[in-house]
Amino acid sequence: MSGGPTTGRSGRISGADRRAAEAIADTLRSTALGEPGLRHVADPLRALLRAQLACGYGIEEAGGRLAVARVATSAGASARFSGMLAALAGQSPRGWGGMHYDARRPEPRQRNRVLPHLDGNGTRAAVRRYLERFPATRDAWERAGLVCDQVRVLVCDGPSLLSWVGAFRPDAFTDRESRLLQALVPALRDRLRLERQLGDVPLALAALPAVLEGIGAPAFVAGSSGEVALANASALALLERGRGVVRAALSAEIAARGPNRYTVTRLSLPGCPAWFLCVERERPPDPGPRAAAFAARHDLTDRQAEVVALAVRGLANKTIAAHLRCAEATVEMHLTVVFGRTQAASRAELVAQFWKGSW
């Protein structure tokens, strides 16, 4: 590989540097899901860091052995570079590749922090002296033509390593390159975290039907307009009796306009449409047979009896008002009268009186 440009020791960051770094961050944020973000920014990152080569790679463990995964390099990387990474496979998770970090769980001081390879003393002679302590790594680097300085960051999600991201060049990197790479860490972390979450989606999708069947009540995975993507057996029985009715009910519940018959949980993933887990609540007893006797006992009007029947089902005043097609203030007025005639000090006490009394 050809040598990189010679740079001074200055750490000055120009306006053009900042714009180039922001453009890389924008690319990471806007690259379509399903495509590796690092592959789209490897070349711009190499240019930004004035490097010979920029790259990123993950490290996976299987059967106690390590392997390189999700490699992304800038243009011009030779096959020798991939061979160098492959040569590191099978090494101990601790001290991976002579880099002094645990590939399974990097130390907190090493996470998401840009570090130059040799603290700015990146001459070829210094690198060779450093690598003498790691013969396997030295041989792999020499075959790849990478006995040179590097600047890198271990991009982590909490304690978990997402990717090694860095750059190589014959001349020593300066504070400028470290600061620019550090500025990109949040965007790199967010993108790599999202890609890892998407990688787990097939397993989650395979498990979801079994999870739904484990719920005794009717359970749906639905979109915001009530369209059903998944349903357990008892929910499918409801769909067979009236798909349109179920869809309208789910849409109302998701929008918080329904009678609170379902518990609704948002299933969210950044960059993806919202879906909701809707599980039918256990239906309370029908208050109808008791409402007339309760109203007669406390001399309530028909409308007040209707309000009580809805209130004891656990509905909020706003929902009761929508059901009766009246103002919420009207519901509050009726309940004030009911509280006075029943001597109930609270809504909970009113509910207790209604269900425990003999009417």
C-alpha cells in the first residue's frame, strides 16, 4: 500500500474538518437499515484522518475462540489486511491482538475513548519495538504492511464491544485526528447499536408467537391504525367473529380513546414503524343487574345510574363522557351528587359499596 500524507504535529481543527465530520455522522444516521454503516463511511473517515487506511471490525466468540466479523475498510486495502485480521483469530479474548484489551468486556477507561497506539510516538522503529513483545501480531502486521502508527477507539454499548474503529498511516497521528475521531463516537455507537439490535430481530420474531400463546387472554401485535400483524389463538377467534370491529377497537385503544379494555405496550426500535402489544384485560362483571337496585337504594336518576355503572368498571371521567356523549364536567357533576347520596368519600369507596352491597 502506498504511504500516507505527511502531517505536522498541530492539533488544529478547521471548519472544513468539522463539516466533514458532521457529514460522516449524517451518513451513519441516514444509511438504510440493513446496510453496514461503517462501509459507507470508511473512505470519508480515511480522508478526514489523513490516513493510509481506515477500518472497523467486530469480534465474535464461538466455542471459546475469537473471530473477526463485520469488517469494513476504506478503498485500497489489500487482501493482506484481511489476512492480518484472520491471523488474529483464535487468540485469547484478553490482550486481543496485542492491543491490551479484553475483547469480551473492555475496561471502562478503554470504552468509547480514542487512544493513539503509542501516545503520539508512532515512528516505525517505535512500533517495531512495541510489536517485538507480540510475535504473532508483529508477523501478521508486517505481512499486511501495517508496521505504522494508528489511532483507534473501542466503540462500546455499555460494557459490550460493538466494533474496533481506527486508522493507520506511516507518520504519527496528532491530537487533531484523535479529536475528530472522538467527535464521531456518539454517531458510531448509535449506528452500531442499532445494527446489533436489528441482528437480534430474527430471533425475537421467531420467539414472539410462542410468547403470545403463553398469554391466556387475547393478545395482538398491531399497528397504530389497528392492523393486526400477529395474534394468539384466542385473539384469532375474535378476528374470525369480526375483523373490522377488532381493528377499530385496537386503533381506539392505541390512541387512548377506547374503554380501556386492553393493556397497550409500544414495541419500539429506532428507525422502525411503531407496533403495539395489545392484551385484553380481564373483563369485570357486568354492573347492569346491580345498577338499578343501587340507583333505587340511593334515589339516583337514570343518568346518574349510567354514570355509576361505567365508573365502577374503572373508566375515567373523560371516557365516560365520550361513551355518554356529554361534557366531562357533566360526568363530574353527576358523580358529585352520587358521592353525596351514598356518603362515599372516594371513587374507590363508591366502587366497594356498589359491588359489596345487597341490592
